[in-house]
Amino acid sequence: MNNNQDNQRANAYACPKANSPAPVSARKNRRGFFHVCFAMMTGIAACIVAFPVFSFFRLPKRINTARKIEVPIADLSEDQALFFDRQGTQIALIFTERQPKVFDSACTHLGCLVKWDPNEHIFHCPCHGAVFDDKGQVVKGPTNVPLKKISFEIKNNVIVIS
Amino acid sequence: MSKLIELIKRIRKELDDRFDLTPVVQKNLTQKQVPMTLSWAGCFGGLAFLIFMIQVFTGILLLMYYKPDPERAWDSVTFIKSNVPMGWLIQRVHSVGANMMIALVFLHMARVVYLRIFRKPRELHWISGSVLLLATTMMAFTGYLLPWTQLSYWGAKVGTEIPSAVPLLGELIVVLIRRGQNISGETLGFFFAMHIWVLPALCVLMMVLHFLMIRRTGISRPL
């Protein structure tokens, strides 16, 4: 007898009213109130999780901060060219006639990266053969726009490109 | 707001017209019926599964910056902890989650042993669960080496020493899991592959079997 009762208890399911029809206006009774509370708590929890996850996709500090490029003039030799990455754009530093000059090394025709020829003092574009002189002016080629100059300053004999 | 609710209701209606989803969701999720005698201790397995999902998610996030290379592993973890926005939180959740998951898996197992749920017809639940326990501890062990700190290096050194007690084959097993005589870059690569692909895939396979079998036999009830 006792065993039979236990069996009945074990076979009973929680939430007996689960299949009863939903009330017309769910907000006006206790169940509706708990539904709203539950939805709000879920929303708050979702925000708490979403905030760090979305923050994680922001750029890390190292990539975000501008890095200065510093080159001591003493390290440069005549007719030498150096190429740097300046936050995604490639720049070229050349040292001719004892003067440093800095250009955006993208060719003004279609954006290929130009090469420096130290013997002839020219920038040569490998894609369509444009040629620029050591002041960035067009010598020859499919473009008539000079290379873009990049501003720099010299502090204590060090070239600083910010 | 009310327009949004209208839109959701409409999408739900259109889906129901085609797939009749609402009864399926109600039966399996929102109005799922469980035995009245089930105690809160029955949640341990489900909570372990929840933490597994969190581990997969945070693991994918960490993978965007982690480098499995002895030269850069420690630097990349430090970078995640100090430079990536909220990286410290994601990294900490992943490392604490591993401990929590092992604790929950053991609690789940303790309940199953104490209530003798492993008996017929649930023997295979127990066996798949044992494989899951092994896979979970292995994931924790392989993950411990990845930050490449002194602690993780010596932890891996001691841990991989254990199979040397196996008669005859012991030394061979140690060399095979270390990918060499010592803990090196090859060990790191091997542990990394195990940690992010092989063991999670094994876990998912075993979990699918585990859950399908529970659905088939039903939740255990006391006598």
C-alpha cells in the first residue's frame, strides 16, 4: 500500500497546470507578473554577458595607439631609402643631397608600391612603369600626379614621423 | 515596442504555419515536465553542459589572440590579459570555468553513484559519462600548459610523467604524448590541437549520445 503511494508520487509531474489554457490577459495575474519579471531578469543577464563580449571585439590598445617612427640622421647614408608601415600606409624615407624626404610610397596611378633606384635617383613603379624623381615629381608614366609628401620634423638630428 | 512584439508574433505564426514548432518547443523547453521527485541536485549535469558551452565560446574568443608557439605563447596571453578590452575577464572566465566544470562533473557523478542511477537500463549512460569525465580532465590538463608559464610547464612535466608507471610501454607512452623526451614546442602544438579540436569533438559526440539516451530512457526516479 505504502509502496503504491510512493509510486503514484513518483509518477506525478511537477507543473500540473502547464496544459491549462493561457489566460486572456496574462499581465493581470500572478503568472503574468512572474513572466515579466523573468523576461526582465533575462534581459539584464543578457546585457551583462553582451557588454564584455562586444568590448572584446574593440581594437586592443597596441594597434589603436599611433606609433612614432624615429630615425637618427646619423644612421642614414647618402641615396639610401627606408620603407616603413605607418598605420597601414607604406611610406618611403629617402636621403638625397644631405636632405631627408618622406613620401607615401603608393604610386598615384593605381596604388602599387614604388621602388627606389639609388643609382638613378628615381622611384620606379613596377606595375605600369611610372617614374618619379627624388622630389616626388612625375618623370614619366601613366600618371601626372606627384607622389604624396608626408610631413616630418627633425628634433636633435632625429627624423620623427608621427 | 508593441510593434516589435507584433512582429515577433507574426514571425512565430508564419513559422508555425509551416513547421508547427510551438508544440515542440513547449514540450521540450518551456513547459517540459520533469518528475516531481527530482531534486535540485539533478541540475549538476545540465550545469556542466552550460559551462562547456561557455568554455567553447570564451575559448573561441581567446583563440583570436593566442599563439601556440613557445616564443610567443606567454606574450600573447599577457597581451590578452592586459591590452585586449575585457580580455582579462574572458581569460579568467575560461580558466575558472575549467575548474567549475570539473567540480560539476564530479558532483554529477557523485549523485549518480549515490542514487545508483547507473544500473540497468542506464549502463551506457555511465560509460559515456566516464568518457566525458576523462575528456574533461584531459581538456583541463592540456589547457593548463597553453599559457606557457613556469607553473604550467612543470605541471605538464609532472603530469606527462604519470604514464611511465605503465609496465613495459610506459616510457614509450611518455615520449609519444610529449612528442619527444622533454616538454618542448612540439608538446605545446600537440596539446593545443588536442585542447581545441580533438577533445571538444569527442566531448560533443559523447554528449549527443548521453543526451539522446537520457531522452529515450527518461530521467531516473526513486523506487
